[in-house]
Amino acid sequence: MAALDIERALEVALSAADVARRVIMRRYAQGFSVATKADASPVTEADREAEQAIREVILRAYPQHRIEGEEFGAQGEGELGWLVDPIDGTTSFVHRIPLFATLIALNQGSETLLAVVDLPALGRRFHAVASRGAWEGSQRLSVAEQFDPGSSLVCRGNRLQFEKAGRVALYERLDRELPLFRSYTDAFGHCMVANGSAALMVDPDLSPWDAAAPALLVREAGGRVLELREPDAPGKVSLISGCAAALDWLARLLT
């Protein structure tokens, strides 16, 4: 197998995010219908059309790579593969809350090589390359330097995610102990960790395409990431990201 040109791969990922953004924002402006999937989560034409557009860009550049996405499953095989979530936070999209994201990650085996997290409605985009840092445009990202349970912002998924993952006790303890335990859900919360706005994000009940891009983004911003397998939700993980002091504090709660 030829060596991967990581700069070209990043260009492809960014181009795919560009195309997805146009599809998503056209639907955001013009309207869409909402259906319910088997897992009770919503899906719209924008989800499907954006994922299809992403796949076309990637496969045009890398026809030999595999792709796994939320809406159309897996295709292809091989060591190099892409994980795609066209709209992470479809509930936000449906309710016109502009915090949804497009997630694109390239993996080699179990290692994530690059990640793009695009926030179409906010006009913001984050990216990371393994061992090369995390960025918003030309600005390098860095996680918070300190953590204070009494004053640091801690992001979280919604309570239903904790219930599905069997982690209600964790939710309730964090809600008691953290004055700023707030619902900034999905990849947006991890982006706020990566840029230092929040010290911690606790995000249960995630699929692989939900976790790969945010995890690399936070790691490359100097943060730490904990992925907990979910005994009550096979194939899912709880993704906890934050600065080192916040992860140390949380680890004491988990023991």
C-alpha cells in the first residue's frame, strides 16, 4: 500500500465538508421532512443527501478506501477507512438550533489520522491531524489550563443519553456537584473543550462515527479523552473529553 499523503487527505475531507455544508444549509433554509429511525432518533433529507455528497467526494479521491456512515452503513474494506456523521445533532437541526455538526474522520486501523468538525449554521470549522495539532482556521486550539468544579463549564449530552447508557447515577452526581453542568450536546460540546471554553464534556451513548473526530480534536488540542464501553448499549461508548485536571477529577468520581 502506498504511503498516505496526509495533506491531500485533509484537503479531501475539507472539500467533503464544503459540499455537505451547502447541502445542509440549502435544506435548512428551504425546509425538510422528518422521519424516525429504528432507534427513535430523527432523520431528514439533509442527513441522507449530505452523507451521499460526502461519500462521492471521498470515493472520487480514494476509491480503494472504506467508508462507514450513520445513514448508509459501511462499504468497502481495507486498513484505511472514513467515519462520517453528516449531521451530528439532527435534533438541533430539526429545531433550528445552530449547534449541529458534520463529522468526518479518517482512520488507519483503530488510530484516527485526521478529523474535521464543521458547524455549518455557525460558519465555524475545526480540524485536527494526528501529531500536528488542532485548529479552527489558522488559530491553533488549546484546552483549558485549569479546572474548578465550582466555576468551570462542564458540557453534557441530554439525560436520555445517560439513561440509555445506564449512567443516570453519574448524571445525577455531576448535576449535584457542578453548578455549571450544562447541556451543550453532541460534537459542539467537545469543540468547546478543544478551544478552552469548557473544561469537560461528558457524552454517553455514542456510535463510532460520533466519537472519532471529536476525540482526535480534543487530544490534539492538548486534552485527554476517556472512552468507556457501554455494557447497557453494545457497540456504543461514553466519550469524556477535557483538560487533564478535569479528567483527574472525574476519574475520582468513577472509582
